[in-house]
Amino acid sequence: MLLMVNESLKSVCLCNGTVLTGFAAMERCAVLVEDGLVSDVFSQKRFEQRHFESSVYVIDVGGAYIAPGFIDTHIHGIGGYGTEDAGNSGAGSGEGTEAVLAMSRLLAQRGVTAFNPTLYPSEPEHMLRAVREIASAIGREEGARIMGLHLEGPFLSPARLGVQKAETVRPVDIRLMEQLWEAAAGRIVNMTVAPELKGMRELALFCIKKGIVLQAGHTDAKYENMVEGMQAGILHSTHLFNAMSRLDHRNPNAVGAVLIHPEMSCEIIADGFHMHPDLFKLLLRDKPIDKIVLVTDGLKPTDQTAGLLLANQEEVCFHDGVFHRVSDDVIAGSGLTMIRGIRNLVDGGFSLEDAVKTASFNPAQVMRYVRQGAIIPGRLADLTVFDRNFDIRLVMVGGKIVKNL
């Protein structure tokens, strides 16, 4: 039979592939999927000896890689759809909901099986509307799973804005944080904060009780601020090297703290521009591989093929491998996809197994996604198949095929 995209089958076997389990590579192997879960992983020899019932649909992947689905925990948009579409037309407009559902469909075509839509900070009432709209999309997606929201602010340093707007960042406000949590119906997964802000410890304790993963980013923190933040539970960091206080021989600052402390995990944008490719080698030497998380930080116009290119309501253009604001040529953000990031890491010295791990197992561990990120029995069958040219061939979310060979 011809297998159609979005067709639900009880049992599927992907065979004749190299399985990247999340821990190691297993050549000439097969993965059996039953009822939306990984049921078994076994050698091609065992596959050839087994006799499957006619209800099991067998797909020969032709020697391609079978990997855990990619998990992008920091992404603003793709294909002309973005989280900034939310909250703009008053309560109940639903524009943000539809935009994030479109992101879900587009990301699945690029090997992403789960993501955290990331919101820019904005004025409180606007941000609360945006949070409600995006949270309401959870459970309605047809492609990549929406795991929950990543709030990139608003409690950030005005000295390390990047392209964030100065009028949208603010001092720590616990009441506002409570409102954001309520607006999201408890679906905030991670949040970028500046550890040096007054009141940060109180905010951190609130977030820890709610299970929110805190990330140091857009921060002008001194080393001692970072250590205090770590003691309060801020153990992850946002786009390492970007929008944070730089390493100095008299004060290691934010960058130094991330590099010095092995317990700190870090996002990396592996486009070769936000981070020089030779720094990949530094990370391989100085950070435990389990603490490196590949993200795209992709903007709304990533892979957009027509129309005006906008990011955070400002016109941008793409050159030198990144988006720039048209108004002042400041780097506005990334146009990376996860599969391109994996390829860049491999080109920069990572093994393929480790590069895939940064895009799957590691984000699942940092975000506490216990059912994803590895190909082992009992995990969700969120799988991505790609070939030796890093072209995505097949994507499965919960055992349902959302991109076909």
C-alpha cells in the first residue's frame, strides 16, 4: 500500500538504517513503532529473520540515519509565521494561535518534532494576550509538538538588549510573572532572565516551584551574579556568547561562568555567525557534551520565499548568513534550521552522534521531557530520518508520519 502523510498506523517498522539512539550509533538496524511508541530496536539481521504480521507497515530507509526527532527550545518563527503575530489585534483574534500552528506544520517538514515557541517581551497587556493565544494552540498541532512557551524576557538587562526593544524590558515584577503563568495556563516551559536584576532570587524561587527552566541571557551579569543565580537554580543559558557580558581576565562575567561551571548548560546557535565555528572546538573541550543544546533562535522570515521580511515588527534583510535590521544593519537573528545546525556542527568537529545529541537528547534532558529525545523502547516515536546529504526524508510524531519519503 502507499503510505500517506498523516495516515495513522498501529505498527510501523523503519529498517535498513543507522540508528542514532541519542547515546550512540547502531549501523544496519531497525526501529519498530507500535501504538505511537518505540517498541523495539534491533539489528537488520534480526529484522530479516522476523516474520511481521501484515498489519506492520515496513519502510526501508535505504541506509539513511534514523534519529530522535529534533527539539528546538528557542525559536520565534519560520516561513513567514511567528510568535510576534500573537496579541496584535485585540483579545480573541487568534492570529497568534494560527501562526504557531503553521510553525508546527513547517517545522515538521524540517525534522523538528517538538518546539518551544519563543516570545519577545512586549507591553504587559499585549504580552498577556500573546501568551494566551499561543498557549491555546497546544494540543491542536498537526506537525511538531508544541511543548510549551519560552519567554525571552521581559526581565532582561537594558544593557544587553540585542534587538529587543528597550521599552519592553522591565524590573522583576512577581505579580506580572503570576499573570503570565495564569495566562499560559501553566504552559511556560523555559524563561530567559538576567540574573543580576534586583528581585531575581524571588522570581527564581517562584519559577522553580512552577517547574520553569530558567536561562541566563540578555544579561550584563558579573561572575558573582551568575554564581548567585546558579545557587537560585538558573542553570541554563541563552545563546551563549550573544547578548551577555563577555569573558574578561579580571571578571569572568556571564560567558566565563558558563564555561567554568560544568553544571551550567548552554544554548548555541550553530550558524557560523552568532558563534565562530572554531568555538565549537572550545565547547567540545570545555563543556560536557550533555550540556550543549542546539537551537535555531530562528526568526519569522526563516525560509520565507515571498513577501516583506519582518522580525519583531521590524523590516529585516538576509545577508552574510543572518538577518539584519534594515534600519541600522544590526544583526536581528538567525535563519538557521536544526538540520543545517547539525551539519554545521559536524563540519566544525562534532561527531554526527554528538551533533544529533545536542538537537534531541540534550534539550529533552534540560527541559525535562522524559518521553522524548532518545530511541529506546517506551519513548514516544518522535523520529527523524535524514540521508548522508542531511536532507530530511521522513518525520514521525507519536508514530504518525508527518513527512514521507
